[in-house]
Amino acid sequence: MTNDSRANLPNGFRLHQILFGGLGGHASVALSLIRSTPQLQHSVTFFGIDAPRSEHVELCRARQVAWTGVTKRPGLDPQSLRSVLADLRARRPDVVLVHSPTTVPAALAHRLSTGVPFVVVDHTPNSAKERREWIALAMSLVASDSVVFLTPVFRSEVRARLGVVVDHARTTVIPNGIDTERFRPAPRAIGDSSRIVVSMLSRFTPQRDHATIISAIETLVAHDTNLRARLRVVLAGDGETLGSIRALVTSRGLDDVITTPGVLDEPNVVKLLHTSDIYVHSSLAETMSTSVMQAMSTGLPVVATRITGMDLLIDDGRSGVLFTPGRASELASVVAGLIGDPHRRTSLGAEARREAVERLSAARMAADYQQHLREAVSRGSTSVSRSAENGGARV
């Protein structure tokens, strides 16, 4: 993909995105595209059990983006898909970008009735996909105009599992990106050891393995009693395991060290990262973690699990440190080493920032998506004709 401005979509081009209403990297991608492409006419369907987050709704209102919230009931819910289809017909887009594979049937029905192409983004780590998610991905590969993978490795893994269903002519790789100006470093005083803040931002699910962080912190304060008074650990986010993690913190006697403030809006995410000294990510499965990229962009040393997806973001020992998933003793050792070596923290953070600016910017991602969507529409002559008939933007 190229960042050549000639690949940009034209003014007034109608892009409709379908995404889950709650947390997740898909929301970061969708909203970054809205911020980075003001020349487009954007619209959004927030789909899922969770209601749209207030900050996402506020962004849509501030940017004059038309949006609809569609609530999905647990299990199979055909009515919610009919609502998504009705929203697509009302918005009359030139192309649809689907971040929620569950809604592929609605996008396909819209494609068959209007000729408008749709592109699916695969956000779910392959190691974490359930059977229904593999079925949805296979359907996307067969029925959509193209599928976007976040890394070449994940596309190769899908090809190994699904075989000829993965047609390379109809897939592409576009890594996620974040706003590197919004998430820029804050001034830091090297050698200030009066307090150490360790943070993690994520949903609370078994996959995120917060228990390993708690065990590592328990080991740290047990080995260094003086550390307890100046160490603060912030585990931000919400989700199904938040209650059990809070109970675990209490049972380990760590309430004075570890806090769980819940979901933070973006300004408070930036504030937390700016006041942190080390960012830790204990996830057992990832594609491209938005919070890790944000931490890298703010110049933090990142300590993360050695898993596919994370090792593509972090150059171990150069822009961060990787540890064995679930190995609390190893995590404790790495964090202890960084606490005792502020110059290494600074060096790792500076390299992480450089990597984020060069490889992980939202501007690069937006340019890549614009070129790919342009190609998808150009291949669909029916949709181009329809756009011209309706007075929409031509490609």
C-alpha cells in the first residue's frame, strides 16, 4: 500500500462503517478513519449487546457523522440484522466497511440488492476465534468484495486453516494505526524514583490474564518491602472478569497498590499513560493491541507477552520487553529490572515512540484504507454506476 495522496477518496464519497458498540480495536480503527478523512461523508452503525460508548457518540456528533445504534440480543437475532440492513439502505453509501463479522449477512443482502461493495476487517486473533467466528470469516472470504487482515502472519494462518477459501487477490494487509500526535510523550524526569506507576488498559476477560499481573506485583512487594509505598498499579477497563479480579486483589492484600478504575475515556487514557512509568500487557491472544500502540506512542517502555501479534509490534529488548505468557515470576523480574533502571526505561520508550511514528500512525492507516476501498469500488462496476445515478462521488 502507498501513502500517495492520489489514492485518497474524493470529496463527498460516502463511507459507512459497521462496528461493535463497546470497547475494542475495531472502534479505534473506525474512529481514526473518521478523524483522518474529513473529506468523506461518514455514517456509522453501532451494533452489539453493549450500547455505543458516549465518547464515540460525541465524536460522531462533533464531526456531523450520522449514526444508528442497533441492539443485538444474545444468540441468533435476525431482527437486529434486518435493522442493520434498513440502516444501510437509508444511508445509501458508496462502500461499506464491516468491523463486525456478525453483520456480514446484512452487508451481503445490501450488496445483492444495490451493488454496493463491502469490505470486511478481521480483528479477532486466530488463536481466540470460536467456531462461529471461523464460519463468519469463511463467509466473509467468499461473499465480500475483500477482507482486510491486520498482519501477513494472521493471513497466512487463515490460509493454512481455510485453504483455497483465502483468495489473495481479494485480501490485503493493513496494520492498525493510532493518532501519534494525540498520544505523544509527556516530559519525564529521569531518575525520579519517588513513585512508580505501572498500567494496563484492556477489557477484563480471561484472555487478558490480569491474574498474572497481580501475582507478579505480589512477588515484587514481597521481595522489596520499601517498594510497596511508592508502587501504584492501575488496571483500567471493564468486562466479565472485573469483579473476580477485584476480589483477587483484595484476597492478596494489594488494595493499597492495585486500583481498577473501570473504563476511561480517551482524555483520561492519555492522562494515565502520561503519568505511567511502565506499561504491562498480559494478554494471551492479540492481533494488534490498540492500547499497546498507544503506550508505545507516548514513549512508555512496554512489557508484553511473547505471542503472535505482540511480537510484530515490539522488537524484544529494543522497543520493549516480551515475557512468557502466564509466567508471573518472569514478569516480576522484568518489571523489577525496569524499576531499578530508569535510563533503560527511557531508552526503550524512545525507541517505542520512534517505531509508533514510523509504522503505526493513523495517517498511514487511513491512506492505506482509502486506496483499498477505492480499488474495491473500482472493481464493482455496478456500484460505480449506482453512485453516479444517485449523484454520489465517482471513483
